[in-house]
Amino acid sequence: MKKILTITCGSFTSVIILFALLSRCNLAPAVTNGITFQVFFMSVSIALIMTLAEHLNYESIVIDVMIKVLICYLVVFFEGALFGMISFSWHGFWEITPVLVPAFLITYLFHYLTCVECASYINHIIHHKK
């Protein structure tokens, strides 16, 4: 549950901030209530699917990252087309890249740092109990 919440909050926050910055430059639509709810729904969907995908136990971090990026693209593309945020075309697919890639990197880093912090805390507790 903590993983889902961490991914959802990290991706939602980063996407809304990126949308706000890009809309100031007229490169994205203004952040509205509708966009906010759509981004939240996408963030929850991505977090749930990524959590399920982690049960596949891949050996390589490169494969892990590639699968997670693919999950992000598919969810954002299909839900974005469903909500009318983007067109269901190749143009719509590439249109999401300027927000998706930085948001993914920010969220992945945020989640990684959270995991490292939790692992350090657990190791600290174990070390002091010996």
C-alpha cells in the first residue's frame, strides 16, 4: 500500500507541476479541475499496474525501467485518449512524451530514494538489536 501511495503522490505531483510550467509557456493546456482529476486517475492506475508488474521478478534494472516506462506510456495514452486529453493517434502518443519522461524520472528517483531510506532504517534497527 505504501508503494502505491508513494508512486501515486510522486507522479501526480510531478505531472501537475510540469503541466503548470508548460502551460505558462503555452506548451500545454492550463491546469483545470478536469485535468487534475484525470492526472490523479492516471497516477493511481499506473501505481497499481506497476505494483502488480513487480511480481514478475525481472533480473535487470534496465528491463524493470523499460517495463515501467511502457506501463506509463500505455496507461497515459489509452486513458488520455479515453478522457479526450489527447488524440488516439501516433501524434497523440508522441504528444505525451514531454511530460511523461520527466515525470517518470522524477517519480522513479523519488520512489528509489524512499526505498533506500526505508532499507537504511531497517538495517539500522537490525544492527542495533544484535
